[in-house]
Amino acid sequence: MFETLLPRVDPARLWQATLDTLYMTAFAGVATMLLGLILGALLFLTSPGQLWANRVIYGVISVVVNIARAIPFIILLVLLIPFTKTVVGTILGTNAALPALIFGTAPFYARLVEIAFREVDRGVIEATRAMGGGLPTILLRVLIPESAPALISGLTVTLIALVSYTAMAGVIGAGGLGHYAYLEGFQRNNQQVTFAATGVILIIVFAIQLVGDRTTRRIDKR
């Protein structure tokens, strides 16, 4: 059936490109979640009125995050080529795209984490501190559990952005569906490949959104 509808699409290459896209999204997604949580927590804790309130540190982290968010991803890919070559050893392939994907999305998720933490009732945080709760208790038993629905929603948005970024990275040789669509679809004028790659990307995006929405509804106790 597939060969009848899209005879100019190689199923094996489309499948491999799909696996490459899923690999880049999953690996970069986990790293983005961890780095974003750390940066978001630092932004929240060092902001005025919080446990580690420090205007200088907050200002420095905030400026770095804002600059990283402001750089267009396709330019970030080029800027990070020397760093990527040093760390990964090559600028081609799925692993070479990971540094840019992580640096491109972690600052974005960090801001979403900071916003989610700010929505937590300040009275609950103060009560935990009054009972002797330290930073680990506040983070692990108050901030993260209370803001979990917002954190999951933010991660869903970030993962969808990651899928889009993997497609852009494919244009400069990262592999995945974007690379397959650009190389076989655009450069060799095979619109069936472009159509098939776009369809698979849409399926991945819809699946991420569906899982994210259901997880958010399940853990939201309000």
C-alpha cells in the first residue's frame, strides 16, 4: 500500500530518518529537561524575596538565558560548530546536532520552569521553611510537585520545538527527517519524500502533544 501511494519513497530510508529524529528529540529532550530545571530553579531561588535572593547572580543568569533564547536556532547551529567539533569530533550526524539542540531549548525551558515555580503558593514555601525544611525539601517536596502540571505542559511545548529544530539541523547534515526531506525531497525534486517526511513529523508532534496533555490532566489535582 505504501509503495502504491508513494512509489518514490524508500521505506527503509524513511524509517531510519524517523529513528534518527526520535533519537535526537529523546536525547536532547532529557538533557534539556535536566538543564532547564537547574537553570529555572536558580532563576527562581536567586530572584528577589526568595531563598537565595541575589540581584547580581539573578541578573547574570537572566541575561545569559535571554541571549541564548534570542539567537535564531539556525545561527546557533553555525556558532556552535567549533564547540561541537571539539566535543563530538564531527559536525555531521545525529550526535553532532545534540549540543545545538540542547543549548537552543534549555534556556527556553528554564524560563517556563521559573514561571511554573512562581505560581506555587508562597505560603506553602514559607510554611515549609518555618518547619525547618531546607532547600532539598523545598525543591523536591514543594516546588516540583506543586508545579508538576505546568512543568509537564512546558516540557511538551519544548519537545515539539525540539522536533522542529531537528528538522532545521537536518539541512546542515544532522540526519533525520529534515535531512531526508531536504536532500531527497528538495535537492532531487522528489515531492513524495517531502510529503512523507512532513507527515511523519506531524505524527510525532501530535503524539507528543497527546501524551503531554493526558499526563498533565492526570497529575493536575486542582
